[in-house]
Amino acid sequence: MASLEEQDNPAWPPGTVRLEEEDRASQIIQQPQPSRDPNDPLNWPNRLKYWNFGLAAFYTLMVFALIDAATPTWAPMHEQLGFSYDILNTSYAVGCGALAIGACVLIPFALKYGRRPIYICSTAIQFGVSIWSAHQQTVADLMMVNILSCFMGALAETVVQMTVADVFFVNQRGTMNAIFFWSTRIGASLAPLAAGYVTISQGWRWVWWWIAIFFGVLLLAMIFGYEETKFVTPPIDGVSQLHQPGIEGIRRSKDTDHPLSSKEPNTNFTVSDIDSTISRKSYRERLALTTSSPGSLGSFVRHCYQPFQILFSVPGVFYMSLVYGAMMISSNILVTTLSNWMTRAPYNFNPDQIGLMSLAPFTGSTLGTLICGPLSDWWILYLSRRNKGIYEPEMRLWVMAAFAPFVPIGMILFGVGLSSGWPWPVLAVSYALCSFGTAPAGTISLTYITDAYTEVVGDAMVGVTFIRNMCSFIIIFALPPWIAAAGVQTVYIVIGVFITAILFGSGIFIVFGKRFRFRFRKSKAYFENVHLQYPFLHEPTFRKWEKDVAGPDSACADPTQLFFVNMVYAIGALLKSNPKSLPQQLYASALLHLDHVLSKKNLESIQALLCCALFSIRSATGPSVWNLSGLALRQCIELGYHRSIKKMNLRTSVLRLELRKRVFWCAYQMDCAASVNLGLPLSLPIQEVDTEEQLSSLRKDVDEWMAETPAEPLRAGVPLTVFANAEDWRLTYYETILFLYRGKLTDRNSTNEELLLECTQAASNICQSCKRLYIGKPINYTWSTLHVLFLAGLTYMHCLWTSPAVRQAVRIDSASNIFTTCTMLLAIMAERWEAATPYRNLFEALSSRTMAMMVERNQQERQETLPSPSESGNANVEDLTNWAAQIADVNMPDAYGSLLSGLIGDFGTQEEAQEFYDSLWNF
């Protein structure tokens, strides 16, 4: 295992890794880095890796055999069952459509529950489908067996790539993917050959019986021999000594301060040291049916549509899907054309001769595989040495470019020869040439995706499979009428030119592929997700640091830059679906430079503490968030960040002043959240803060957001859906206004009549929106709904008690209508949820008292003292106390206590009334 200070440069794009030392070129660095757990598939002995992968490769072979062995049986099925060739061709095309859809549905299960149950279930279903195929009698049988076999067989093109990424290192994946692709070609090429002989000697039904026998053997091997390759790394992976409680736990050793750079060797990796304290799982544990990952239903469903987001937003995945799809299209076109045309004059091939033609593509793909796999692995090591030991996934594309011409040459020769009636050996050689180029292109396209986008390889391969099979689906349907209209020669020439254009697009990725990958660095995940809530970093400044760390002069990178680049990448890595040990490794690398940053006692030191707090919030490891946020807040106080900038040095830049305010409010928010959750005191009372709040700019942003909301929501009318109608947008807008001004409502020095009037109107609109949304609608009431409604009602009352201008602007009947609306909604909630009862009772008492005040104020409009409440408006003190206690029992925030204490008792004097509306907003 690599020492923690010797990780790859975090600013490199995904897929870029160090494979060799500059000073020790003979030593290959293991990438990805395995953990110290003996159960990590990367640490398995080679025999176990090859056994598991061998089963996966044999599974792939059998799936393609089941799909492609049908073509030699078409002639006897046409004679015995009366299936026309158009129907048979359609059944093959329908199967391609099922291949496109199957992975979208099934891969989320592999990501959630592991690879083993998917392999077993798929093999079992394919076993049953093989038996059904042997018994088929009708067109419905034909269509259904093709749909089911292809729907389940879609896994062969996706889950095997996940297995390769789970088990093998970067410098081994080219060979393994070559073997995988070879397995697909054996199934697609030799299976028809064997099927032809079986059809002649035993009858076409025995083709499926033999496949069923092999699937039965494979099913037993999978159940008793295939071990789960999905591995979830424990929260702490060899860095537990760095995660002690308190700030003392985030220190580094004095002798390990080596900046990450491409000039100074930083990856002295050795063979992974297995932790002897961790025992290997027993045979029974290793064969558990499922290995479930934590996650909600939403994260599970996300994997059904995320492949398409990746497909159409990641250029590398989209291009490689076109390459892989083009290779599969060429194979499918050749197979279907061969089966239809070479049974006619001048060839008049019988089923076994059709099967023998499969030897040509098998020979070509075998030679291509044997050359391409080891060659690409050797080639990347050679280029990595010339690149200071650093590997880029685009290095493999040179091999694909070298083999690319063979595909269109073989396609065009086959089409011209078939149209012109050339001798069959010429067609066989053309077929072999095409397959000789197809194998390297398909292999390298898959390997590129696995290397460059390892973290999303499952979802990426779903998109690739979808494109590949949808293209096959379309081309197979369109091929017969196209050939009938234009002729075989024209069709093959057009397809050959099209494939040539796709393959030579690899030159674009050789030049610009790394630039495309830079768009998907982990910092992108941070700034698109975390930064929106905690904007204490300046993104342009960070991008400059990132560029410096990743650039050729990275040896001169400042420790501050190295800390923040590592830290942002660590937090961004936590957002990945299966980050393994990467976040902890990046976090530990960042901590090597923490002392340097903290010693400055300036803005950057506070930002560093907030980064550590964010990591602790999102990770199961790390120091206490309360300690870190409190420490950051105390440094803000020490530097005066909680004070108005008018009191600070005017020479400070505008950017610096803005960041001062951002770090203070982020630290304050984190401290408040941690303190409330832990029941601990706040580090700084809000009364001590007089730094400026950007209310005007924030309000402008909120108003612009509301103006841009659609007049008719996209999901209008969908039940139980957030933002299903315009009322949801308006409710959110008014809630945001109250959130924005809440801190000002209890500050008499900053409160003005205009602000109170605006908050009164927003609170009124919330009550009315809740009424329109929830009355008579099939929707459940939540704690959040209760909180929003109750708080809006309290805001409305507070403004009435506080401001004479509000009391003059609000008519008594309008106030009565709002109070009635809130009381009615709270009463409905209390009927369905007993915990809402004290809120209803308390609100009824407060609204009754407020209405009494409004009536008396209307009678004594210009009196300065507050009126005594009428007897009808007073609630029993004991009742109020009981309701307050019940509210506390349902785990509402502790700050309610100060609010409710001011509500109990009579408010006959000016001081008591003052206490009432003061305590009202302590909540």
C-alpha cells in the first residue's frame, strides 16, 4: 500500500494515474491502489481472479451463443414451422431492442446488490429460455424467447466490465477486455458453426438442448464457485491514526511534508501489505447471495436514468459507444446477410456450410485479440515511461487507430464480392479482415471507458450497450428494404464509409481526450453540489491553484494550494456512488499540509477548517464537526470577521471582504447546526454579530428565480410530486422571504415598517397557499408542513403586535381570515397526527388573544400602550404550560422553550407585552 503522502496528483483528470517511477521504470505501480483488506478483490491471488473472470467470460460466451446460434436453424425452421425469413429477421431485430433495454433495468440491481446475484439469476433464466427455445412452435414463442434471452443477456456487455474494474489493475485491463471481447466473438462465430452441424445431424431443436446443458453446468459453477467482486471499503482505510477526536487528530508527521508533484516522485508504491488482523471471509460468507450497498430507493432508481445523462454529457463515453456500436453493427450485418444470401445461387450453402463460414470471423477476431490485448498493455507502459511514468487512457487509442482500416476494407470487399458473386474464399477472407479490425476497436473502446471513467463504469456501459443495440435494432429492420432498393454493394460501401468516419474520430480524442476528461474532475462535483450551500471558497482562485498543481511546474506548488486541491477532491470523491478508500486517501494527503495553512491565522486557515468540517459532515470519519466549526468561528471572532467592514482597513480588496463575510456566515451556520443537533451552546450569540448581510442581493436573486419559474410546471398534475403546480413555487418563494428576513424581525435597531409589512404579506400568502394545496387533496402532512404553517402564523402575529403600520394596513376581517385558515389546517393535522394537537391549541389561544388586541387597537387607534387582553382571549396558564411541554416531547428545537415561556401568563402591562413578542421570535 502506498504511504498516504504519496498519492497521485489530485488535480489530474479521472483516468490519469502514475504507472511507473521516473527513477525506477521497471517497477509497475498498482492502479487502482488496493486496500489492506484481504477480502478486497484487488488483493485476491491470481488463480482466484482468473477463475472468477473465467466464469464471467464463459457466461458471456454462452449468452452470445444463445443469441447468435439461431441463424443456421432458420432454414429448417422456415420449412418445418413456416416462419418466413422476414419474421426470422424481425425476431433478431426485436432481440437487439431487448438488449438495449435490459441493461437499463438490470444494472441498478448489480450496483445495489452485487454482481453475484445478477450472474446467478441471469444464468438461471437463460437456462429456462434455452429449454423454451427447444420447444418453440409459434411466432409468439419465437419472439418471446428472443426478447427474454436478449433482455437478460444485456448483462453480458455491462456487468463483465464491472467485474474487470473490480478485480484487475489498469495495466491488466487491456488483456482482460480482449479476452472478454474474444468470448463474445466465440459465442457469435463458433456457436453458429456448431449449430450448423447439430442442425444437420440431430435436428435444429437440439441446438437449444445443447445450449441448455451448458447453461445448466454454468449455473452450478456460478452458484458454488463465483465469488462476489463488489467490495465496499471500510470507512477507515489505513488512516485511522489521522482521525482522532479534536483538532489534535489532524496532524501530520514532521518528516512527511512532501508536496504532490509530477517532478518529485510521489508514488513509491509497493505491493499491497495485507492487514493480518483482518481475517479472510469463510467460503460460506464469500458465497452470500447478495452484497447490499447502503442507499435510498431514489439512489437505486437514479441508476436507471443516470446512464443516459452520462452518455449524452460525457464525450468520451458517447464516442466509445459509437465505436463499440459500429463494431457490433458490422458483425450483425455480416451475420444476417450471410444467412440470407449465401443460401441462394450461386453459393447454395446448407446450414453446416453457413456455420463453417463462421470460422473466418473467429480466425480474424482471435488474431486481433491475441495481438491487441497484450500489445495495448505493453504500449501504455512504453508511453507512460516516456511521459515520466504517468498514464493517460488516450494512449491506448493509438493501437485502435492502427487496426482501424481493416474494418471498412473488409466490409466493402465483402459487400462488393457478394454482389458480384465472387468465390466464397474471397468472402471468407473479407469477413476475417473485418473481424481482425473489429476486435481491437471493440476491446480498446471498452478499456478506455473502464480506465477513464472507472467510478461510473456500470452506468457508462449501460449507455454504451443501449447505443450499440439500438443501432443494431434499427439497422437490421432497415437492412432488407435498403438492400432491396439500393443493392448489396451500395449498402456495404455506405456502411464502410460511415464506420471509417467513426473510427478515425479517435484522432480527436488522442489530441483532446484529456481536455474532455478535465471537465469531470472531482472539483466539478464539489462546486456543483457542496459549494452551493457553503460558498466560502472562491472558485476562480481554486481553479488557478488546481492548474498550478496539475501543471508542469507543480513541484513549486504552495502547500496551501496542495491542501485545498486535495481537500476539495476528497469532499468531491465522497459524492461518488462507490468511492472506496479514495476520499480518505485524499483527505490524509491534505492533512500533510494543514499545519502550514493553520499557522497563517488568516482567511485561508479558516477556509481550511471549514473544509475539514465539510469532510466530517459527509464522512463517517474525521474530527468533531462541532469542534471544527467552533474553532473556525473563534478564529473569525479573533480576526473581527463578525464585525462590520466599515470598521476594517479600507485597503482590503473587495474580493477579500466578500470572502470574509462568506467564511463567517458558513462557520456560523455550521456551528448553529452542530450545536442544536448536539444540544450544546452556541459559540457566538447572534446579538454579538454586526457584519453586513447581503439581503438586497439575495432578495434580488430570489426575485429573479421566481420570475424564471415556468408558468406551467413540467410535471403539472402528477400526484404526490413536489413542484407539481405553480402553487408549490409560490409557497417556496414566500418561505424563502421569511427565511431571509427572520433574523431582522427581532432586531429593533434594524427592523423597519416596510420590512414588517413585507413579512406580514409573505406569511399571509403562505397560509393561503397551504390552504389551496392541502385542503381536500390526497397528500400527507409532514413535520415540515406543520413547521412552515405554524411559523408563518407566528410571524403574522409578531408583525401585528410589533408594528402600528402593520395594524393599520391589515383589516380585522383579513386577520381573522388568516387566523381561521391556520387554525383549520392545524385542526385537520391534529385529527390525523396527535403530535400536532398542542400546536393547534397554542395557536388558537394566541390568535384569540391577538384578535382581541386588534379589536381594542381599532377602538384606541392612537394609544401608545398595549391593551390588556379580554377575558375571552386568555387561555388557562396551566393549559399553556401543558401544551408547551407536549411540543417539547415531539423533539421540536430547544429554542421553542424561550418562545413558549413568554407566551404563558397575562400580558396586561407594556413590559409583559414586550416580552411576548420578543420571545415569539426567539424560536
